[in-house]
Amino acid sequence: MSEPRQNTDTETNPLLKAWVTPFATPPFDEIKPEHFVPAFEQAFADHAAEIAAITNDPAAPDFANTITALERSGKLLSKVAAVFYDLVSAHSNPAILEIDKEVSLRMARHWNPIMMNAVLFGRIAHLHENRANLGLTPEQLRLLERTYTRFHRSGAGLSEEAKTRMAEINEKLAQLGTGFSHHLLGDEQEWFMELAEADRQGLPESFVAAARAAAEERGMEGKAIVTLSRSSTEPFLKSSARRDLREKVYKAFTARGDNGNANDNNGTIVEILKLREESARLLGYPTFAAYRLEDSMAKTPDAVRGLLERVWKPARTRALADRDEMQALITEEGGNFKLAPWDWRFYAEKLRLQRANFDDSAIKPYLTLDDMVAAAFDCATRLFGITFEERKDVPTWHPDVRVWEVKGPDGKHKALFYGDYYARPSKRSGAWMTSLRDQQKLDGDIAPLVINVCNFAKGAGGEPSLLSPDDARTLFHEFGHGLHGMLSNVTYPSLSGTSVFTDFVELPSQLYEHWQERPEVLQQFARHYQTGEPLPDDLLQRFLAARKFNQGFATVEFVSSALVDLEFHTQPAEAAQDVRAFEKKELEKIGMPEEISLRHRPTQFGHIFSGDHYAAGYYSYMWSEVMDADAFGAFEEAGNIFDPAVAKRLHDDIYSSGGSVDPEAAYEAFRGRPPEPDALLRRRGLLDDAKAA
């Protein structure tokens, strides 16, 4: 690497020496940006040597000297990369982002020769061909199949010429994905809107307090600002009575990455799509979507399109009906304008107040961050017997990060859970789960270090952070992913926790959301932040009645994004030379209501362009929702949302099995049958619209 070779000494570089911390956790208080380059250098060298030893082993290939040896390789690289990418996403600075540009390229250059190593692939392929005669356990057989598939799909069987080109493509895609996310972060960091007293009409005090805290975070004490974090933008669009300011905020939010400035992502998208298409063709697939979906539960683009279109029609019908009611409301109020996208959330709240006598601001004082964290923990205790105890002695990357020790039903240490909940300029937008160390039992019982990162608005002046119902659902969603990592009980690292198909990985997270909105949970944990009074029964009933309101809008903004993702990756890359024109054409084709925008416009669609994990795979949330809506039915049928027998099956078949079992088999083992597709439409309140369509 081009950086100076400093801190290579294992005695002085905290990333290279043994971590003498509680549970051998990363010593974040000692780690500085300049430690990463030499640590990556060492990690790449160690891993390359380990791979060479496996490749050149004179002994005939067997499971131990090839597959198990691969599982044991790269420990230092995994350790350093986990810390680095946590900081890149959750607490970056200019030095870290600069290193990220170099590391992303070096990472591709490191992995390309490994994943395309013909001799190594030959050893794996030999074992795969003879797998029936090797006496493997079901988990070992699954690992062998996944390892073979991973190498095969990376191009290990290609000609040397094709491998060279594939390596070039991978390197360029790594750089482009990193650039995309840096551009998006840049636009988000650079924009804010100050709120003078006259700009605060309609805004609840809780929002203004959060806007003050956001200003403090940027060194603007005494001010109040709206930022481009979703947790700031969406509540503003719901509450602000200033239509001119709603328009300004909405346009800034939807223009991220599309401003013709140094952070513009249009050209990046065009390059990414061309390279993905070329890589898929090198591997023998007609499109990137065909390549991507072959190794998923969905299998084909047609299967994905079928699900999305089945949901699209009733959702659009419901959204258009809601639009007409909102337009009538505007007319009733004497408004002489047509409903626009920046009006939707504002008038939807008015309509919800009219229909269900409920708006989010009524319940927010009862949903404090601390109480919702406690609720998430309590549900996990009641379902799986695990307990949580806060630890103040574990180093973290930011003072706001909290850490809990997780113990199993037997009282033994099971995991550490890090919660990083507040928005700040150094953090990318969104919410996610990741890990600093994955569970495994290959060499001792290795306990995981699991992270949840969110972007909730921080309370100002010592006030607690108040969550909207959507925020509270997000917290439970990410904690569901966290449980998938913490409850993992497999032998091999590659099969640990969330190492499953993308269209299965959202099942544990989306399923966990169900508990957050249950009366049994809210009655216990939803308490007014000032008085401590429990959520009044009347307000609870109105909240539950209002849950399915605006589902047409929510479903339309999601499904349209998923359909655009699918079209980007099924049509020839040439068709998307002009990204804005492509977006417009596809939305016209599906009859997108002009009053609703995509949940993620292409230039800010980090799911599919910051890397390829969800590329041609954004549909996964909905594929998983078919299962999660159906899965929660098992508890409802048992008459107890904490039923011990159902919870045990859920633990054993879904949360603890990681990628060690085929996902369809895992689901059917839990539920006793395949999922019932109508469960999704029923959950979203769209079943009648679907039948009518």
C-alpha cells in the first residue's frame, strides 16, 4: 500500500497485538487511523500464506486439509476488517474514508486470486464430486456445497483470459461501490436547514428538541436544524405546516447523489451496471439478475417479478384511493393546490387523525429509546431465555455506544451486544446490524460481538430520545438481525448467524417486529417519559387500529424501488445510460402515482450500488415478509405470543441454525409447511384490494 509502513510492530499496533480487554473486544480507545494500513498489510500477507499452504498441500484433498483449513484461514483479516468497516459506516472521518478508498481496491486484489485459484478450486471440486462418500455431517455437507458454489460463482472455473478480466471488473466495482457510498455521505453531511422560530409551525416539541440536538452535534449550539437523516426528514415532512419548507426538505432528500456536484452518482451507476452485466456474461448468465438470483430462494427474475406484481396492484389501488381522499381534504381546507410528494406524509397524518383519531405525535412521548430497548430485550428473554446486563468496561468507538453482556438460559456468557442508536454526521444514514466477531465452534466456543446501528434523533438537554412507531419498529427489526447473530449455534464461521440467502436473512428481523406492536408488550413498556404513566388503553387501541393506515403508500414506495432494482439488472446496461430517464420510464410503465417517490431513488440506493449484497435483491424484504407474516401466525395459533414450544422451534430452526440448513427446509421445520402467500397481504391490510383486482 502507499501509506507509510508505521505501527507494524505487533507490540505497538493495537490491531496486531493480543486484545487484553473484556471478552477480547477491540480496544477502540487505542486504535487510530494510521494503524489500519499496516494491519491490513500483515493480514493480507498472513492470509495469502495460509491459502498457499492449502493450495500446495501434497496430500490428497480431504475435508480437513481443504474445507476446514479454508475456514481457519484469514482470522487476522476478518478481525481487522470488522473493526475498520464498523468505523467507515458508524464513525468515519476524512482519514478513515481516504484509507477506505485504498483498502477497497486492495481487498478486491487480495480476494480475486484466491476465489479464482484453479488448483484450490480443483481440490474443492474433487471433494464436491465425491461428497456422498465422505461421511460428512449435515453441517459439513452444507459447508462443502456452499464453498463449492461460492468459488464456482466467483469464476474459479473460467479460462485464464476470462479470469483476468473478471479480476479487473471486481477491482473496479469495489472502487465504484466505495465511491458511491462516500458521495452519498458527502451530500448528507453538507446539507442542513436551520429552523428559525417562524419555521417551526406544526412541529411537535419532541422534534424541535431533536433538531436542537442535531445542531449541537454540528457545533451549532442554540440553533435547531433539519438534516438529511431519514429520522429527521420524515418526521419534518409529517408535521411541518410550512408547505414551502416541506418542498425544500423533500427535494434535498430525494436529490442526494443527484446534484451534478462532486458527489453525483449518475455516472457511477452507469459504470457499475455495465461491469455487472459483463461479469454475469463471463459466468454464462444472460443478465446480472439471472446470476444473482440463481443463488437465492427466489431462483429467477420471473419469480421475483411475480411476487412484486402481485403486491403492486392492490397497493397502488389503495394508494390512489388515499390520494383522492387527501386531495378532497386539501379542497375542504380551502387549499388551491394539487397534492404533491412533499404533501403526502403531512396530509396522510391528517387523514389518519380523521379516520382513526390517531397521529404519531400522540404516542411518541410513550416510546422512549431506553424503554423500547428494554422491551426488545424482555421479549428475547421470554422467548429464548437469554438475559442482558449492561457493561461499562468494554471499549467503544463513540461515547454514545452502549454494550450489554448476553447470557444464555444456563447463565453462561453467550455474546456481547453493542447498541449505537443516535444520528451523527460521522455516521451513514439508515440502520443496520453487523458484527465484530462471529459465533463459531471450530476452535473453541467463540462468542459473537454483535452490533446494531440506528440513526434516531437524540433528545436535547438531557431529555430522552423519543421514537416514532416506525423508529420503534426499526429498533426491533435490527435487534431481530442481532438475535440471528447472537443465538447462532454452528461449528463453521462461513455458516454463522446471518450468513444465509439475502431473501431469507430478513425473516428473523422482520418477524421480530411483530412483538413490538403487540398490546402485551406496549402495555408494559410504553410509558410517558415525563410522568411514567403507562400508555392509555384508548390510545393503544387507536394506535393498533391505525397500523394498517397508509400501507398503500408504504408498499408502493418499497415495491417500486424493488422493481426498478430488478429492471436495472435484467435490462441491458445500455438501457440505463441516462439514469434519470430510465427511472422515469420504468415508473411510467408501472403506473407510479406521481405523488409518491421511490423509497430509494437510484443515486441514493446504497443497498444496490454501495456494494452488490442487495443488487437485484432489494425484493428480499418482501420475500421474507411472506414468511414472517406466516411465521408469527404460529404464535397466534398457539394463543400465546411467547408460547414455549413454538419459541423453541423458532430458536432451533431459524435463529440458531445460521446457514447450516437450506432455508426452505429450515422454514418448513419450524412451521410444518411452506409459507402461506396471502399472509403478507393480510398483514398489510391489502387482501381485499388484491381480491378485487
